[in-house]
Amino acid sequence: MKRAVVTVAVMAALAACSSSGGGAKGSGKLSGSITVDAAASLTEAFTALKASFEKAYPGTTVTLNFGASSELATQIQQGKAADVFASASTKNMTQLGASAGAPVDFAKNRAEIAVPPANPGKIAAVADLAKPGLKVALCDPAVPCGVVARQVLANAKVSVTPAASLADVKSTLAAVESGEVDAGVVYVTDVRAAGNKVKGIEIPDAVNASTTYPIGTLKDAKNPSLARAWVDYVRSAVGQKVLQADGFALP
Amino acid sequence: MTAGRRRGTGPGTPLLVVPPAVIGVLLLAVPTAAILIRTPWSRLGAIYQHRGVWTALRVSLESSLDATALSVLLGVPLAWTLARLRLPGLGMVRALVTVPLVLPPVIGGVALFAAIGRNGIAGRPIHAVLGSDLPFTFPAIVLAQTFVAMPFLVITVEGAFRIADRGVEEAAATLGASRSRIFVRVTLPLVAPAILLGTILCWARALGEFGATLLVGGNAPGTTRTLPTLVLTVFNDNPADAPALGLPLIAVALVVLGTLRDSWLRPLASS
């Protein structure tokens, strides 16, 4: 049903374009498409926002590209075409320097331990991650979730040698989901998104760590007005509601 | 040598082939040269120290040599079986054995999880025997590299077994040598050059293996982080440091090519 509405809207937009001899430029009406590069932990929230954004602005298309923030920042620096970058840490946004125009913080995330539903490692607290013989997956220290995880371990004075050091938070979550590791340190939002495929072990505020998510349009954006609209949408009441429903906190 | 080149020239160079050939050379040579140009030579020692290159190189060498040894141990008898036995279904076996040659290695990683993972079809028996699970351990990356690299050895050696002179084996048999003795003392020496070539190809493939190793190994520093998987980590963090990590692998490639030049490239070039 929703799809049908969108299809009709797209067809109407296409018809308008062809009859006017191309281009709705100058009318102030948003059109065209943008590519949004976003941290892997934003997968669920941004996928939901894309659907409502495209509905709110008929005729527009948002292409989402998720990955480790560090990897995406590197790709953008190497010339990958994108209109918006949403990073899971300030560090990776700062890395872009002047090529990201005036980034603003839009969300915050905290760490949580994810274990397979049966909890084979019998984990109840951060200290349990140091149990001998336990397989623990962490994100690589180069990516934001790896930084947060190591901060938590340092706060709790726990030393963990990870069995796997993975490229982004969704890979770490997948290692837990597959049952190949006994535990992984991911974000609160990932545990929530995984539903009953993993079990969450909450980390007390005293030892937990958080990361701030900045979003910004890119200097080389092909569609700056639509890029700006996406950033505004994410920061709007609608956007913040979706993010909070997924477990994100306000910045 | 020079005579061979003159003979090959024939009726002159067709101009048509020159531009594509030049572009082809550039396409292959420029990126390799760029690695050397972009390597921050002055910071090389610091990068190798700071990024754990020596540890990753050690893991790479140990795992690839283990995988190569395993491949020789299993692959040479397998090659003989494929070349010499006449059994129904052997063609099917050959196809199965060569599948990893054309399969993207990352799918090999997925396949290994399905086979030997904690929840894989052989996961429980493996846990019963070893008392632990294989994924995200050093043996797992040896298995991953063996899965990807052994077929190179098998097909190289199989061809040699096929064309080896059987007259010598028959002579040994008439002199009363046992079958196993003939295999070890006569057949193996006959195909020794092919075994050497297959071993080098297999090792080079194992050393460069990335996809399956990354997936089943988990890229953990000190145990499963090989040089190729370290390159991914470093590139994602600071791309400027990454070219420096290509040097040891380029050096290995040059050594391998140097070794192969006599045993392989020359016969091919002169045929």
C-alpha cells in the first residue's frame, strides 16, 4: 500500500518533469536523489526515516550506505560521492575537515553487552567478559564502537583479549547472533534492533561509556538542498522520535 | 634467447596491438609503483612498530606455511588419486576439489562457518574432540587458507602425475618394488618439479588470502590478524599508512616470481 503511494508519487513527478521539458530547478521544490553515508549503528533508524522522508518529499530518493564510521570517512576522503555523512563519533567527522560543512550533533549512544539468547558463557556483568576460555568479539579500536567498548573495559578495570576484532558494530552483533562467540560489546541500539536474536546485558552507568553522533552535509554534495533537508529531518521532532524509539539518547 | 625473440617478431608489429598493450602495462604497473612512491619511507619503522606489522607478518608466515604443509600432505595423494585411479564419480570429485578456485574466498569463509563453526554441521563433534570451537582461532585461519589454496597445488600436481612416464614405474614393478615404494621412490621424484611449483603457488595464495581468513579468523591481533587483514584495519583508520604494509607482500611476490621464472615461465615462453 505504502509502496503503491510512493510509486504513484514518483510517476507523477516523472510526468511533471517530462511535460515541463526537464528540471524542477528554481521552483524551491525538493527533487532528485541523495546518498547518505551513515554509521552502521544507524541502520534501523535511518532506514525507517528514509521511508517517511521519501513520503514527505514525493519524487525524492535517499540511498543509504552503512559502514564503520572510520571506513566511510576514509572513503569520502578518497573521493567517494556522497551528500551527507552521519558518524558515530566526532573523531571521524573531524577527520573530514572542511569537506564536511558545519556538522551538528544529533544523537548519543551507549554500550551494552550482547550474548546469544541461551547465554552459553553465563555472563551477567562486564567483569565476566574476562573469564578464561570465553570468546568475546569487540569492534576494532579504529572504529567508534571499538573505542566505546575499550573505554567500558577500562572503566570497569577488566582486561579482555578479544577472540575477534571486527570492522563495524553490525559485524560484532552478527558474531554474537551466529552464536560463534559468547559475547560482544555493541550499542544499546543494536541489542534493541536485534530483538530476540540476542540477549542484552546492561552496563551500569558508573562504568558505561557513550559516543556522540554528528551529522553534516558534504561540500561535494551533488544535491545540497536535499542533503540539507535530510539533515533537518533527522534533527526534527519526527527524526528524534524514531531515534529515541531505537534507543538513542539526545546529544 | 635473443634468437627466440627475433623469430617471434614475424612480419612486424601490428600497430593495433600497441595502445591496448601499453594501457595494459600501465594498468598493472602503475598501482604497484604507486605503493612504492606513496610509502612513507621515513616513518616506515614507526608504522611497522605502531601498527603491529611484525606480529601480523609472523601470523601470516606461520599460518600460510602450516596451510601449505597441510596442502602438500593431503593434496599430493589427492592429485595422484585424481590422475591415476579410474573410479566412477571421480570427475565429480575433481569438480568439487576445484570449486574453491573459482569461489570468492569470502564465501569459503561462510562455508567454513557452516561446516566447522560452533553451530556448523561438524561443530559438535569438533568440540567433543578438541574441547573448544574452531572459529576465531589460529587453526581456523590455517583451515581457511588451506581451503582456498590447496586446489592450486592439486591441479598443478595432478597434471604432472598424468603425463609422468609410467615406463619407469613399470620397470620398478618388474624389479619387485612394492606399490608404496614405487610411489615414494619413483613416482614422486618424477613429479618433484610440479610439486615444487604447486607448493609455491599454494603458499603465495595462502599468504595473500584475505576474505575467508577475515571471516573465520576475526582479525584478532596476535592470533588471527594476518598482514592482508591488517591492511584493511590500517586503511580504514589511516589510509596514508597502508601503502607501507604492501612492501613485505610485494617482496614475497618478487621472490616467488624469481623462483618460478626458471621452472615455469621459461617453458611457457619458449613453447
